Amino acid sequence: AARPEVAKKFLLKIFKKTKKEGFIERIEGFVDVFHRGSKLIFKRSNIGGIVAVSVLTILSWFVGFLIPSCILVGLGHNPVILQSIAAQILLLVIIMMPTTPGSSGVAELGASALYGSFVNTSLLGILIVLWRFITYYVNIIVSAIFQYKILRSLLKR
């Protein structure tokens, strides 16, 4: 059973020294809204929706894992789909581990190590640059555009 009071107590201990007015009330409000939303989402009557969202999530990850294979096809190379998906899953685990500053390049080095065993060396650099651009930098660019539009609309109010 979910207990939002435990989450509230924990967050209040962390932010107890905060001097801003209304900050603690906002935290309590966010916890309450999250709790109500979670109860609404995970109702027994909503099992079909949960299954549909889970399937769509798996499909989304699968499509993301196919990006290197699509790049390889575009470069005229055999896509080696199964090895590519396995490499992507392993790479995802590797990328999520180092969160310290100075760990940039882990994704690129990991990809070159994993894909180097089944992709020609002449294509490896191009594959990694295109893969990283599509999966990382495009997200940053698109997010920046939307963030700019949101902030601009908020500042007009």
C-alpha cells in the first residue's frame, strides 16, 4: 500500500532549512498529486491501458535499438540486427553507470568497443558519430526549441 506521508516526511527533512515561503506546501501538494495520479493509473480497471503503455514502451526502445542497424544499411553495410540490439542493451547499461564529471565519451568508447567486433573499421567512426547525433544531440536540439517556446510563452504572461 502506498503511503504518501512517508514521502512527505522524507522530503520535509531534506528541505527543512529552505526559507522560501510556500515551498514546503508545494512539495506536499506535488506528493499528493503524484499519489492520486498513481492510484488512478494503477486501478484494476485500467489494466488494458497499462499493458498498452508497456507494449508501446517496449516498441519505442526496440525502435531506438534499431537506429545503428538503419545507419549501417544506409552506409551499405550488413545491419547485423541481433548483435546490434544486444550491443545497444549492453551499451545502455554501460552508459548509465558513470555519472561523474569527466565521463563524457563513455558512450562513444563503449560503442566503438562493442561495434568494432562486427563493423568494418572504416565505417565505425561514421556509425558512432551518426548514432550519437541521432540518439543524443537531436534530442537536445529539439528539447531546446520546445523549452525556448515554453519559456517565451510563460514570460509573456
